[in-house]
Amino acid sequence: MDWRKNRNPQVPAALRSDVSLHILGDEAVLFDGARQLLYAANTVAAFIWCRLEDRLSPADIAADVATTFSLPRPTADIYVADSLAAWRDLGLIDSAPPAPWRPPSPTAIQRRTVAVPPPYSVSSYRILDTTVALHFGDRELAGLIEPLLAHLAAPAATTPAAAFDLFRAGTRIVLAVDGSRIDDGPDIGHAAWMTMMHLADIALERDGAFCAFHAGAVVRHGRCLLLPGESGYGKSTLVAALIHSGFQLAGDDTIILAGDSLDVRPLPLPPCIKEGAWAALTPFVPGIGAATVHSRPDGRRLDYLPVPPMARLADPAAGVPVGWIVFPRYVAGAATQFAPLGKLAALQRLMPDFFPAALPLTRDQVERLARWIEGIECFDLRHSSLTEGVARLRALSP
């Protein structure tokens, strides 16, 4: 009998009804719905929880643990006692549910009506399911942004759902949407950063996604390679090198999964590369940073890379199934290490970069994530050589 597939749906009194177990191979995730938290459970812990669902006593559970895992009975007693104690401390058993989780109040974008000058030129772009008209106030602004978004040009007959205006107002560069100012910067160097950020925001607001990840993504042979990670881990640098090495761009910073299939929906805005990575990328992108005028509010210099023709998806609106998840990290001076990662460990590492489209997260959504990641190969990559890192990733899909 496979204990993982024969679970009693009844919930014992000792278990909170808003805590659920989600099997991942021989391991599992415990989801605390009230607190919106996930906890890892190894094979034995998952077995013990299932036996709690079957309403067995601790002594009977320990007997089952000893038999199923060929353990001495005293060892099984310790495992059961330690698991129950840990779950009591976490409030997962023998505890009343806490107050329902409440999302933080969103920070409203300050919109002010602004006098928008007549545009110098107008271009339309399709991002996810949203077509946006971008009105440029002068030739310099158009020349700065248009080459970066050329691969997202919308068909001429498409009716825009929103109109952006990028123009100068005195010494400031202003970005407005439908006549309301939403952002501004002190000079032209901030124009690209503001534009890319708000284009992504408006497209995400209008998409029926399942979730978003803070991650880069590239496509090869019809499957997506997801590269999650914190800012500063080198994922954008790796994405830029990969799209100049035979991969197609699905996204640089924000990746979303479709609500129905959990395939990646491409959000292929141009890769944004910080100044510190320019030297490493020179073998892949000669001349990077040579003429940059881009910057962020924190003062860091950037270069946005136009997407080369070979890296453009034939159909940016089509979803792409995820074949691999690789957690990259650049470590100066380190030898390249590329190792398989367990599904439970991968899911745990994904969660800090996971943003569900609707809150609170439900047990059905957690179950979908567990089933999704079960079919994906997961790896950890540590490298100090961009060339070696690219070579390892190319070997996944030769």
C-alpha cells in the first residue's frame, strides 16, 4: 500500500482544518492557510502527519513508523514525539486557528492630472495581453526607448488599452498614463527605467495570471528555463549571456505563470544590466555600457540591451512550459558547481520570490504548485565564470 495515495480526508480534532499536507515525491509541504506559511516535512514527518489524519494515537503511529521504515521502536517513538512537539510549537496541531491573514494595504500610486504636450512620435507595443501606445515628447526620448521595445511592436490595427506619455517638463522627465502623471525623474537617464517598470506593471494588472516570480527566463527547443533569485545574484547577467548564445528571451526580472496551464507567459522586456556586470558580459555583448545614459533612483548606472533577432520568440503571446528551474548565484572566485536540487528544496527557495495573483494563497493553489514542480528538473548553480555558467545551462537542452 502506498501511504501517500491513501489518505483519510477526515480532519481529526487535533489538526487545524486550515492546515494541509501536499506531497512532493517522498517529502511534503505543510501549508498554514491562516498564517500563509509553508513548512517542509521530510518522508517520516509526512508519514506521521498522514497517520494523524487517520486518527491514530501517537503509540500506534510510532508502531507504523517502525514497521514502514524498518526502525527500532525507541527511535520511532522519538521521531513521533519530536514531530508532534514541533508542530505544537508552530501551532499546527492542538491549537485554535489564528486570526485570518490580512494582506497589507496597497500603496496607491499618486496620480495627478498633468498638461501633456503634443507628441513628437507614437509607437504601440503589446505586452502580455495589453497593447499600450507610447507617446514620445521629443526625438531624443524616442531614440532612447524605441530600439529597446522594437521586438514588442504591436500590429498597426491594434487599439491601445492605455496611453503612456513620456516628455520633458522643465528639468524633469515625466511619465503619464491617460493624462495622469505617475512618475518622474531628474534627467533623461531615468526615462528607460521608469518606462520599463510601469509598462510591466500595467500589463501585469490586466493579466489573469496564476502567480508571478522574481526571476529571469529563457526558452530553448520549446521549453522554458526559469532562473529565480534575489537582486545581485547575477540572473539578469546570465539571461543576457544566454540570449546571445542561442536562447530566446521570455523575461528578465518578472515571470508569470498562466492561470490555466501554469506555463510561462513571456514578459520579454529588454534585460537590464548593472554597471558591475558589464565587463563579464563583454565577450557575449561587445560594447556593452559604451554609450549608456541609463540610471535608477538609487544612482546605479545601467545598460538596457536591445533583444537580438535570434532571441525573439516567434509568438510572444503563447505560453511556454517550464522544463528546468535553476537557482543561479555568481560567487567571485568560486569554482563552478552545478548540482540537482530536490523538489521540496526548490519549492522552498522559490517561495520568497513567489507572488500569487490573488491573496490569500489557498490550499488548492499550493497543491497546483506542488504538482507543477514535480514535473520540472531543478538545479543549483554557483559560478564565477559566465562562460562556464552558460555552458552548463546549454547542456540541459543540447
